[in-house]
Amino acid sequence: MLSNAARNPTFYTVRNLVLQKDRLMSETEVLPPAALPGAGKTVGVLALQGGVAEHARMLESLDAQVVLVKSAEQLANLDALVLPGGESSTIDRLTRIFGLRQPLIEAISGGLPTLGTCAGLIMLSTVIDDPAPGQQSLGVLDVSVGRNAFGSQVDSAQVHLPWLTPSGEDVVIDTAFIRAPIVTRTGEGVQVVAHHEDKIVGVRAGNIIGISFHPEVTGDTTVHEELLSLIR
């Protein structure tokens, strides 16, 4: 008696295709989903003033657990830290009021991976060229900065600019400049990683990344992913 395959060669071909599809689906199902860069990592966002929510949302989109830092005790169990944009003189004053200034200096100097954006870059710097009366910085990143170098709020702009990755590759990132500072001097060990209009707007030094702009506004995760990659 002839088999189904002998009576109908098409049956054999279709049956093989079905079996191959089932096998491929089975193999695909057992593969674990790719982990997002923030999986299993706890990142603090200094939450005294400024663009806190935007950073928190971006980090959460990368699967990081976010801590809104308002006290020195919250720094203890962080894997990384973000100093957001805002009013740098106000953030400086609030860090002293809330007893965070010295703990921040110690944590960042001790190797905590840290990203400072806009006002956060000013906070990280050793020298502010044009400080507000009484304004201080944390002095943990050996750069000098000038405030509001690209004009006022009305001069804000979305910009695509090249970013030098740790591997030496140039990638284009989508970001926004909002009353942005510039870096006017870099010290030993500070690498320049981004320019805009021939001005330094991004630097990297060990565990610290400092940028003039706001990738959290445009949704470009490149810099935040680099911060997460510094976690060991």
C-alpha cells in the first residue's frame, strides 16, 4: 500500500516545511530575551531641582531601577548617578541645605559612575568662569565651564552632533541645547568627546561624563547607555 508521501509528493514537501517551522519556533522560544542595559542596576537622579523626571523616564526605559536622591543616605547603594540640568546655582545651594555637597564629592571622587547634563556639568566642574554670587561647584571634574554660552531660553535648539564613543567610534546623537554651558578648559586626563559650533560640549574622565546638552529631552539613549556601561 502506497504511503501518503508516495501517492502525493507535495505532502512530503509541505510536511517537512511544517516540521522545520515547528523546530525553528521551538528553538526561538527557548532563547532568553536580550537584557536591556539597565537591567539589575540602580541609578540615582539628584532630585533637588531641574529635569529630574526626564532622566528618570529614560533610565527606566533602559530597565534601570531609579532612586530620586534627596538625602545623603540614598547615595549609599547606588550603581551610578545623574546630575540633571536646571539652575546650577539653585542646585548648588540646595545640596548644601540638604547636606549633600560633601557626600556627593566623596561618592563621585570614590568612583561612582556619574553623568552631569547642562547644570550637572557645571556642578561637576572645578572652575565656573562666570559664577552667580556665592555659587560653588563640586570640583570633581578638572574642567572650566562658562554658563549660558549658547544664549537664552529662546535660543534653545535640537541638534544632531557627533559623539566619540569609548571604543573610538564617532556616532551621531540627537540632543537639545537649552541655555547650555560650554567647557572652556580641560585638565589632564579629560577627554573631549563632543563639539558644537567649535565649542567643547562633551567630556569624559574616568567614571565621569559631562555634557552641555539634554539627550533625555530628545529620547536618545546613547549617553545614558554609556553611563550604565561604566557600572562594574
